Amino acid sequence: MARTQKKVFGSFFLPGPTEVRPEVLSAMTQPMIGHRVAEMEELIGQIQPRLRAVFGTQRPVYISASSATGLMEGAVRNGARRRVLSLVNGAFSERFFQIAQASGLRADPLEVEWGEGHTAEMLEHALSRGIYDAVTVVHSETSTGAFNPIADLASVTAAAGDVVLLVDSVSGACGAEIRADEWGLDFVLTGSQKSFALPPGLAFGVAQPSILERAKSKKDRGIYFDFLEFERNIQKNQTPNTPAVSLLYALKVQLDSIEEEGMSERLARHRAMAERTWAWCDELGLEVLVKERAFRSPTVTCVRCPAGLTGPQVAAAIRKHGFQIATGYGRMKDESFRIGHMGDHTVDRLEALLDALAKVLKR
Ligand SMILES: *Cc1c(COP(=O)(O)O)cnc(C)c1O
């Protein structure tokens, strides 16, 4: 079976899930341990400081056995009171908006074109109506490659009074800088299968006291994503329910590697891969969907297909060269393709992908 053939690491460039190194995969075959025993508390205790470093926080980092969407729902159900403003610029930010509505809240989208980001001025203007108590935003919009200026947006919500900022950094965290405490991100979440380069199935989140205060007064925050329970348990290095034990083994091994590489080196590597991808687009006369450089994500790039080719055709053709990339997302499926230059990939392997991709596009 082709799938089990040994391959060079650096061939699977989807913007999630991303390629997982063999050492990380094999860590998951260790035997089970109970979840109310000292070994588990020790494991979570070793994981915590390293996770905090990724998020730039002194707060505990919640570990959820769910995909990232679970904590998006948790963010809204614990942190939003009445009326939500959702910054929408692609499929995942649209999902955040829909989650707010599906949680029984009034929500309004502040929409910009796919491929654009939101400025502090736009947010300031929208909040000046004084009707919102929560804002949802996506840091790195994986459907388009757009990158929102989270620190600037957080200053605006902070100045607006009793308004919290709920941040989805699913394809950002661990590939893009986050300083949750310094920037005043009320809640920020991510998933394991993007820049963390882990298998899917875990989500991580950091809540500031502002969110816990709100959670206390929310009677309909549910059980599985009740942040007060996450908080109470993580203080003891525990999780509210049975943790995904095997994934925690993988997480421990991966966080050790991340620490060894160094966060700033890791971020610089992501930046270098992104810059190389954009330069390659320029060389080939290809259009990056996000025009303004300041709004481009360091982890994912969406490229418009040259005339005569569709996203699915490009994705299929590159597989014959031993690489995988993604088509455009949703309504952009045909007109674009996406490269996930995140996780444990290197500029060298990205270069090999881009060489092969240049051949595919020239046909
Ligand atoms: C992948 C992704 C999600 C969804 O994550 P799941 O783990 O599939 O629930 C949400 N937001 C962004 C920006 C993403 O890239």
C-alpha cells in the first residue's frame, strides 16, 4: 500500500492537518495511564509551562479533547453575554459568527472581502455604537491566508470598555507570535493539527479572568466546554473529563522539540517559508489572494490558479510528484490552491514542493 511506504518528511503541505513527524506519532503507542493518578498530573505539569510559552501567558492553558471548533463554541458560550460582533473575512470567521448565532446570541457580521483583513479603525467604528459585549475574530484565516492584526484589535476592544475579544488562532498559534497576556486577549484558542504539527483531536485555550467572570453569570454555558470546570481542573494539572491520553503523549514529545528549536526560531522559520512562497509567486507571475503584505499569514498562502487550471486539478497533479497541497476552500475551491507552510516543514522541503509545483503550473 502506497500509504504505508516510507516517505521523506516534508511532502504533506495541507494547511491542516499538517504532517506529523514519526517520533511524535510513535509516542502515541505508549500504554494507558489513569487520569486521576500522579503520572497524569506529572505529564500535564510538564506540558503546561511549554504550552504557556507558545501563548505568551502566565495563565494556565486549557487542554480540550475536541477539535478546535469545540473551543470556538466554548469561547462564545462562556464569554459572550448578549450581542456579538463577528469579524468575518473567510470560512472560519464565518463559522465563528454562525456559532454565536447557534448559541442563541444576537450576532452581526463585520464583513470584508475574502483575502482582506480587519483594521483597528473598522473595529473602532463598529464598537462605537456601544451595543456589543463580545467580538469574535480569526487570527490567521486558513481559507484565504489573511492575517488579522490581533494586537491592534485587542487594544480597540480594551478601550471600548466591557467588551471581550475571542480569538481563533487555530492556524496561527505556534507559527505566528501570540502574546496573550501582553496584548490582552480575553480568550484565545487553537487546535493541535495546524502549526503545532500534531495529530488532530486536541484544542488549547487561554482564558483571562474577564472571561471567567462572565462565565460565572452564564447559566447556559453547558458542560463539556464549561471554562470554570477547565479552570478548576487545570489548577490541579487535571482535565474535567477523560483526557485524550495518547495525544497528550504526542503533545509532550512535540513540545520538547518546540522548546529545543526555540519559539523565536520557530516563528522565524515560518516567516521564511511564507516569504519564500510569496517570492516564488512573484517569480512565476502568480497572484497571492491577499494583496497587502501586512495582512498575509506566515502559515498559509492561498494562490489564484493560472488560466486553464482549477484548484482540484493542481492538487491532483502535484500528488503525482509525491506532494500534497490543498484546493481553495469552499467557494474558492476551483479558482485557487493553498499551501500550508506551517508546523515542522522546512524551507528546503518547501523549495522542493515549489519546484514541482512550477512544473505542474507550466503545463
Ligand atoms: C482548522 C480551523 C478551524 C477548525 O478547526 P477544527 O479543529 O477542524 O475544529 C477553525 N478555525 C481556523 C482558522 C482553522 O484553520
